[in-house]
Amino acid sequence: MFKVAAMPTELKVSYWIWLIGGLLGLLGGIIGLFGSFVLIAFAPPIGLLVLLLVIVAIALATAQIVLAMKMKEGREWARFALTILVGVSLVLTIISAGVADGRGGGSLPGFLISLVATVLMWLPNAQAWFVANRGRI
């Protein structure tokens, strides 16, 4: 599961960023579940909305972990899917900044870290590794 010896350094770093980010997302989602349950007790409509958003966040974090593991195996489709995840993250960051009138900024660091992981996946060494593994998978 964690064997990355054959991968180029760029992909190793990208893999660990995606994996740790996904695990932190799961942890935050679990904490958010408890918060949403408390909120449901005091303001049911808002609490249910928060619960729905937390469930979506948990699903995305789980997908990020699975996609990172598939990317590590040399699956190019997982690399594309992670790139799409960064695009979704950009849209959510822009929406979040707009809703918070520039005061939020909570998702900007996460987006920037994901962007770094994405760029690392597309560097020439990483690209060559995916091409070399194309026939073995």
C-alpha cells in the first residue's frame, strides 16, 4: 500500500500530499459529523444542510485516497481524476471567497497544496514513469 520505491521523486511527493490530505479530510469530516449532529438538535434545517455537506466532504476525501493509491499503481485515469478534483477545488475556493467577502480564505491553502501535487504529477519524469508503466498494468 505504501511502497513507492519505483516511483520518481515528484510522484512520491505528490502521492504523499494526496494521501495525507485525504486522511486529514476524513478526520475533519468525522469531526464535522459530530458538529452537524449537535447543530441538528438546535437548528434542524441548517444542521441537515451541514450534515449533507459533511457527507459530501467525506466522500471526496475517500475518493482522493483511493485515486492517490491508483495513481501510485500507474493508473493514468486516476491522475486525470485527481486533476479534475483540483479544478473542483478551485471553483469551491472561488465560491468560498465570494461568500465570505474575502474574509474566509480557509480553502485557499488546501487548494494551493493540491495544485502543487497536481503539477508534480504532470512533470516530465512523472509523465515518463506513467508511459513506462502503461503496458504493465
